[in-house]
Amino acid sequence: MHQVSVASLDHSKTVTTPILEAIGLSKHYGGIHALSDADLHINPGEVVGIMGDNGAGKSTLVKILSGAQPATAGQIRISGAPQTFKTPTDARSAGIETVYQDLSLAEHLDVLSNLFLGREEVLFKFGGLSILNRRKMAIRAKELLGEIGVNVPGVNDVVGGLSGGQRQGVAIARAAGWGSQLIIMDEPTAALGLQETQHVHDIILGLKARGVAVLLVSHNMQQVLQLTDRVYVFRRGKIVCNLETANSSADEIISYITGAKG
Amino acid sequence: MLVMLVLSVLALAIANPSFRNPANLLNIIQQASMVGVIACGMQLMIISGGFDLSVGATAAASGCLAAYVSLQMGIAPGMVAGLAVGLGVGVINGSLIAKVGMNPFVATFGSQAVVTGVLYALTNARPIAPLPREWRELGFFNIGGLTFSSMVFIVVVVGLHLVLRYTRFGQHIYAVGSNKVGTSRAGVKVDRVIIATYAIGGLTAGIAGVMLTSITGVGSPQAGTTWALLSIAAVVIGGTPLTGGVGGISSAVVGIFALTVLNNAMTLYSISAFWQPAFMGLGVLFAVGYEASRQKRKA
């Protein structure tokens, strides 16, 4: 019954292959069904919102899509091809990057090192040791921050000394810098002030303009209405609706979140 | 801390002719060399967010095995065996921490006890002597007063400094110490970084053990009991917090020289050997307290 209702809402006008398709994703922890039979898709350049109360299954979905945890059942397809994510590296090589809510930056390291962490440019190998090419990384880091629209004082500044908005910018730039097709953002503005939030919104719209799809997990209704093309609402581990933002409203979304509807 | 070290060295050099005697200055480097090598390894482990309490026991075991093997097969195989023990204990420590998930205190405290126990049982806690002549020849070998162990110390300092500053592995040690989960999410194989870091730490302990055997000409099972804490103290005195993610080899070097110069000065001024630990402790408390209060004011 639930399956049918989701499918009937799912009337994509385009015939393009989605960047990401999840079919019947489930995650069980013992007897607890954190996520049951979730179907969703994201098209290229689309900003898709994920809303729902705490414990509705949003974080579980993020963990599965980012490769942090395997699903109990279901399939993930990237541009039509089935994929299995065992580690975050698998998800990343398939073109999915994640900006975690805690940002996952190394606070003691500089901006450049964080942007290239795990993907450092190497000058040459000496025995088993790879000698870093910091000059090359610095040039690319400046380009990347410029492209995304992140203002930091310098690429050699330690991340721990930056403002919350700047850190968020570095984390997004790190995710966006590798030709990724889909970026998952988990509550990207929860810790930010008004101006910084606006700046992150601009960055997200800039990514969309470049054809990058964004999966935006958020509690911020205004943000979701302003930025997204579609919204999936989660309740008790299930997707209860797939709404086109332009044809929906805060009231409708809230009624799905609380269970008044769906 | 570097400023304090330089000022005290200058003050001592002006006040005391025996201190500024070149032979004494070379002697300070020699005295600093063994724990200094270990402190360099400790520096890496502390940057990675851990530390190693087993380095003293490992050094003693390495020195003894090197001595024992040299009696059977000659000094070169002995040295290789000694270094292999260090490397082996380091890999085990790193695996206990990274793979099993033990905390560094428990893992290395345990391995320290095991290594010491096995060593005492096999040697009856008695020194291994007499050894082949070459050991002492190596111990006395010097170029212009700079001894073999001083040279090894300098090589380790320069080598590990380059690793930390210029290599991807060095970068990953800092990243792991700063944010382990985040670094793993960025695709870095955190387990491997931790195991390699402790392997290097163990290897420096092995090097120090072999150095000790060359300096004393004896394999001493009871050596090195204070070295783990001394080397940790050196790193902290040099300005590296135990929280991980920051620091450089310069910390270990400054710290070990601060401790050695203090020791040397107390000897030159004939301070009773019974009082020396107390002054040493005060020196540590003062240096670390100064750094801590400065950090607190900054925050």
C-alpha cells in the first residue's frame, strides 16, 4: 500500500537517468527498523530536501548513502548502475560526497591539508614515503575555494581558527572539489548565524547551477522551501511523501512530519 | 621553552667554565642521545593522539637480545635482532590500539609488563656480559668528539622531522591525532597510520637499546625503567600537549636538552644525587605549568 502511494507521487517529468536511485533501502538494528523500504531518486542538478522528526530515519539514510553503514536490504544505483558501498571511499569513488553535520575536519590542520586530506598531491615517492606537493595543492585549493565562493583568510590558516561559516565552506569545498555529482549535506547551517546561513545557501545554489545534485537534510523549513526542488518526508523509518516544493507548502510538509497526513 | 633553554645554556656557559668546555657540551649531546631518540618516536605517537609506556622495557629487551645474538653470530646480526624486537613490539602496540581498539595507556602498559617479565625470566635479570669487543669500539667511536650514539640521534631527529613535515604519512599522523573519525571518513586508512606510528616508536626504542649496549658494553635487562616517562616529559616540556594533532620533532629535541642540561648543571654544581630527582620534577612542573597557564590565558 505504502509502496504504491509513493510510486504514484513519483511522476518525474524528465526521462533523464537519476544520479542516485535507492530502491527498497532498509536498515534494521536487531528488531528496530530504523529505515524500512525507502525508495527515492535524485536527478542531476536537483536539490532534494529530507525532512522529518528526530529518529525518523534521516541519519540512517545518510549513513547508508555515504557508505558509513551498509543497508540491511535494498539497492543503490548511481546513474543507473547498481553499487555496493562498504566504506565512505566506495561512495566517494561513485561520485557521492558527504558533508557531515560535525564537518569531520581536522581542526589542527590548515585549510589546504583539510581540502586534500586522503587525496594529497604527491611530488614523488621516496621509498615507501610520498613527498607532498604543497605548492600544487595550494594553487588548486585557492581555485576551488574561489569557484565555490568560500572566503577564508588563507589556505595555510589552521581550520580551528576559522568561523563556523568558514569551516562549513571548507567542508563543502572539500566535498565539491572532486567532480562529484551528488553532495549530501547533513544540517549544514544548524550551527550558523543568519549571514553565514545565507552564504551557505548561495553556495548550494551555486552548486546546483553547476549541475551538482544536493541532498539536503534539514530541520529548517524556510531553508527547504527556499532551496529545494523536491522534499521527501520521513516518519518512523518510512518515506511518507515525495513533494514538489513549488506545489507544496510549509503546512503540508509539517502535516506529513507530524503524521496529520500520510 | 626554546627561549628558556637557550637562556639557561647561555647563563650556565657564562657562569661555569666547566659547562662551556666543548667536551662537556659534546657530553650533553651524548647523554641526551638515547632518551632523545626515544623522545622523537614518542613525539610521533603523541601527535597521533597516543603515547607508549613500553619504550623503556622494549629498549632493554632490544639491548639484551642484541647482546645475546652478538655472542652467537656477531655484532651486526645482533643489532638487526635488537631493532627487530623494537619494531615488533611497536607493531603489536599499534595493532592493539588500532585493530582491537584498546586505549594506548592500557595497551602499552600491558605490553611493557609482558616485555619486562619475559626479559627477566629469560635472563634471570642478570646482565649479559662479556660481549664482543666491537661493541665498545662502536661505543667509543667518534668524529671530533661527536660519538656514534650522538650521530644516530642527529640522524633520527632529521629523518623524523622530514617525515612529519614533508610526507603524506606525516600529514596523516597529524590528521589522525586531530580527528580520527573525520580522517577515516576522508578515506585515510587510519589503522595503518596508527600501526606505522607505533612501529616507528618501537623502532626508536630498539635503536636506543642497541645504543645502550654499545655505550656500556653490557646487555642490561634492568635498564630503561624511567625512559618512557622521561621521553613523554621531554615532549610535553618541549611544548606539545598530550591531546594530539599538534607538535613537531623540535619539541622532543628542546625537551630532552632541557632535561639533560638541568641534569648536567646539577652534577657540575655537585647537587646530591638524592636531591636531583626533586629538582628535575620541579623543572618539569615549572615548564609544563608555564605552558599550561599560557594556553589557558589564550583560550
